Amino acid sequence: MRLTMLKFFALLFLLPGLGGLVFSAMVSTDYLENLPRTPVPSAHRMTPRDVHGVVVFQTVQEDARLSIMEYSSVSVFLIGLLLGIVYLEKWSSSRQTEAEMEVDLLEEAGI
């Protein structure tokens, strides 16, 4: 039962984290295609961002929004990854314990 819950929570964090990373990449690509390559003071696009080696200029709000999206997606994904690793370790040790119990039972039965 505990393994099932651990697996559930691992997927609960992994999948949205991965989705957030994909969405962040889409927003970055959109910024690359649509934002100016030089500062535009009249539009408040003075904050630089390097997107795939190209510097584009964005507003402070756009920068904060994308940064929060990226950092939170990475954090959620890493939590899910950590839970997944713990799940796999516990699953492996439970399988090993079951196999040892079977061997003990077979030895006791004289097989």
C-alpha cells in the first residue's frame, strides 16, 4: 500500500513538472520569435534574456513570470524524480525480500 502511494506521488510531481518544463520551453521559443533583439524603452522592454544564444529584451514582469515558471517546474520535477528514486529503491528491496522468503520456504520444504 505504501509503495502504491509513493508511486502515485512520484507521478503526481513528475508529470506536472515535466509539463511545466515543456510549457516554459514553448514560452521561451515564443519570446525568441516575438520579442525585440534590441532594448525598447517605450515598451519597457529593457530586461535581457538569453534564449538559445540570442539575447531578446523583455519587460520585468515577463522576466519574473518566466523565471518563476522555470524554477517551479524544475523544483516540482526534481521532487517527483526524488520520490521516483525512493519508490524504485523500496520496490527493489521488497522484491528482493520476497525472493529471499521464497528461497527460505523452498529450503525448509527440502526442495
